Amino acid sequence: MAAGAKSSVVRVPKAGELVAASLRRRIITGELEVGDPLPNEATLMEQFGVSRPTLREAFRILESESIITVLRGAHGGARVLAPDASGAARYTGLLLQYQGVPLVDVYRARASLEVTAVGMLAAGHEGNELDTFAGLLEAGADLVDDPAAFARHDVDVHQALIDLAGNQTLAVLAGMLVHIIDAHNALFIAAHGGNSERPAARAAHRAYLKLLGLMREGDATGAQEFWRKHLDAIEKYMIGDSDTTLVEVLS
């Protein structure tokens, strides 16, 4: 092949991959619902015209994607699971670790998503979403003296901002990042001790309330500017000048 020429070799999917693709489509279109058993092996082998090893290869693919579970034994079989963002989060974390991505990169990506969501909420809300957000803040008001509990609440607050904005793609992307930041929160609290985190928790709660007020006023620009500054301050507090990578956080 001449230098610089592209290969024209086409990879043909294996039979197990094709069977997995067909079953995956049935699951994501709702033809097979969560909790439903897949047809037994004999039925699927006849339906797809494949051997038992090929069918089990398809099952292994779908199990690795966490969209089926296979129970062994006389009363076993494959059942449909709901697609779960945690699997995507784990893989994303693995990919970012492999690439040597610094933790600060994750915080800044989260900030970009949240600032966008805050603008959407402030500009387009009809009241219900912000009432839901207000209820979440009220439920967390009593947690400021419990650093571990407040850290979990903080994760919920950040995810809720994006969930309530109504863009599902943003919500899924944010969920992957929140999974990583949640792991870092736990390490940070363990390293610094709980008592030192109480002032930070109180300051965070005040920031939530101020953000809520700006969004209720419909001040999208003000809400976004305030939240960007708040998230920048969080980044500085949680990471500072550290060159921590995700390997250190997720390993």
C-alpha cells in the first residue's frame, strides 16, 4: 500500500455482535421492557440462526453494557435492565484516567454545563422547576453541620440544576462528571477532617439561596455570572494549584 493511503479493509461484525445489536435495539425501543425475561436460549438460537456459544457471546456484550443481567442455574436466564448512567460514568472515568486528564479539567467542564443550565432555568422557567429546586435547598439546610451528608446533598444540588433545565443530554453528561466529583469530595473530606468543612458548607448553602433568588427574578445573565464565580471559587478551594489527576481520585 502506498504511503499515506487509507486502508479499504472493512471489518465485518461477528455474529455475536449482530445478535447483541438486534437485542439492544429491542430494549432501547421498548419492545423488551425493564424486568422482562429474554426468550430462552433455544428460541433465540432458532430466531437468529446461531449457535449457543454465539448467543452467549451476545449476552456477554449486553451484560458488559449493563442492559441485561444473566442469572445462572435452573431458574436462571437473561432479564432486561434499565440503562444506567453509572456504567457510562465508569467508562468515561477510565478513558479520562488513561488520557492523564487533570481533575481541574473535570471541574471546569462541569462549570460550563451548569452555567448553561442556570441560564436556561432563569430565562425559561414557569415556576415549578424552581419550586422543586427550592424544596431541595430547604431539605439540605439542616445538613450544614454534617460535612459528609452535606457533600452528598451538594452533589444532588449540582445535578438538579442541570436536570431541572430540561435538556436530557446535558443531564447525562453532567451525571458522568458528578460521579467523578463525588469521589473527589469523599477523598477531600477524609483528608481534611469534617470540622474544617462546616464554614464551606454554610457558604455553599448561602450561594444556593442567592442563585435561587436570581433565577426567580429571571435575571439569566446575573445568575450565570454569579454561578460562574461560585464554581470558580469551588475549584480553587477543592483543587488549588494541585496537579491531581483522575488516576489519584478514581483508582
